[in-house]
Amino acid sequence: MSERDEFGAFLIGFIVGGLTGAVSALLMAPQSGAETRTQIREKAIELKDKASESVEEAYAQAEAAAVEARTRFDELAQVTKQRADELQQKGKVIMDDQRTKLGDAMQPKASEEDKPAEA
């Protein structure tokens, strides 16, 4: 988020600085009004083209960042799913072991049943 704010501030500063420099240079030049207006028009078109290029570059960077974020998200989701599956399998094994132990504990031992009752 911070990079986008910094780039936006840079872009605005670039445009404002370019316009200020162009206007001040043209106003200080010893030319007629018609020539000055023509130069202002040409500089405005040039700055508009540069701004368009900067916007296109920013858009391309944003698209690349979105693709990278989606890729990282997919990788993280896959790792998380694998880990959950592993934990589920371990839980099943532990549960089966406990059921077996509980079943063994609930069954009477054969040696106790086979013994004759002593009187």
C-alpha cells in the first residue's frame, strides 16, 4: 500500500514540476505571444504523453503485483490444505489406536475367565 502512495506522490510531483518548469521557461523566453502559445501547447501534449506512459507503467506494475499475490495465495492455500490433511490423518491414527486400547481394556482377560473358582 505504501509503495502505491509513494508512486502516486511521485507522479503528481513529476507532472506539477514539469508543468511549472515548462510554463516558467516559456514565460521567460523572448518570443511573441503566438510562438509562446504554440510552445505551451506542444509542451502540454508532450507532458500528457509522458503522464500516459507513467500511468501505463503503474498499471502494469499493479497487474504484476496482483498476479504475484494470487500466486502466493494459491501456494499458501495448497500448503495449508496439505498440512490440514496430514493432521487429519494423524488424528485418525491416534483415534484408532485409542479405540483399540479402549476395546482391549473393556474385554475381560481370557486368563481370568478360564480359572476355576476356588472355594
